[in-house]
Amino acid sequence: MVFDVQQLKELVATDQIQIAIHLVSALVVGSIIGGERTFHGRPAGFRTHTLVCLASSLLMMITYYQWKWLPGVPMDTVRTDPTRMAQGIMTGIGFLGAGVIYKEGRSVRGLTTSASIWITAAIGILLGVGFYFPAIVATALTVGVLSVFRWIEAKMPANFYAHHTLCFERNKVMGEEEVRSLLRQHGFTVANMSYRISDDGRFFEYKMVIGTIDQNKISRLADSLRNLDTVRTFRISPTGD
């Protein structure tokens, strides 16, 4: 009997150590990913990602160690499905991820941070069930995507789009073809042209989406428009995620 009690104590101690490893590893991984987000000034950063990963790991352990919170109940009579817990976690993370997506002017931002919260929750689930190797690999890949890929993305040739508004006095309006020609001279393509007269009838406004492969052309276009006497106001709002 003494031997059995000693064995039980050792088993409990082993389980407690394993639980601590699950939680601490989730805390470390979440803080690594969150640290990258905080470094780049994102709204959901160090603490948010750490808590997401830790919570996901903790919830998965409810099913992984179900015999702990069902003492005395034969395990062949009560079965819980760990995949349903994982589905519930990811559903809840969807609300949190949507919360960091916001509209700034005409640009939508926060999509990458939302995706990082999602992958952090998935990694937390892996750590909660002790699937350490894919969790570690996924952490390295996630940090690589968020940091190294940022540098690669900046070097890649890509189309750059912006919402552009031009406002003129009603009796001094630049013709549409002249506007398009001016933008083409600065290396921009034009799409979704729309027109508007102000409520008081004094101003005429063009709205459009302009595109280029060189972001530096934005500042040159702004300088050119600033020097045009006929342009009453203008706005260039880059899109982004």
C-alpha cells in the first residue's frame, strides 16, 4: 500500500510537471510572436498574443487531461472530443481577430495581425496537447513570415494602389481626359473614376483609384498637384492591409 501511494504521488508530480511545460511553452511562444507585433506598433501585440496562446493551450488541456477533472468516472463511459474544443477555440479567436481589423480612411488595416492571432491560437492548441515539434516549427515559420517576409515584400515589385480625390472650383474644372493624361505622365493607371458636385454647388470633385509600381511617384504627384493653381484640394490615400 505504501508503494502504491508513492507511485501515485510520482504520477501526480509527473503530470503537474507536464502541465507546467505545456503552459510555459505556450507563454514563451505567444510572447515571441506578440513581441514582433509590438515591435512594429500593432494594436494586438505582446500581451494579447501571449494570452491567446496560453488560453488555447489551457483549454485544450481540459480534454487532454479529462481524467483529472472526472475523478472516479470510468473513461470508457465518458468520452470528450478534443477536436470540438479546438473548433470552439478557433471560433472564439475569430471574434478577437475581427476586432483588430479596422478601417483607416479608405484603407483596411490589421489583417496581418488578425492572421497572427489565428496562427498563435493554433500553435497554442498544439502545445496544449503536447505536440511540440510542429508547434516549434510553426512558431519559427510564423516569426519568419512576420519579419523576414516583410523585408522580402518590400523588395518585391508590386502594384501600389491609392484612393485619389481631386477638387476644383466648379467654373475652373480640369477635364477628365486632362486629369487622366496628367496621371499617366506621372506613371499612374486610373480606375473607378467617379464625379461629385458639392452640396453648395461651388466645387466639382473627381474620385478614383490610381495605381503604380513605384511608391516614390506618390510624393512627386503630390508636389505637382500642389503647384497647380486650379486644384482646390486633393487627397491621396494609400491602400494597405
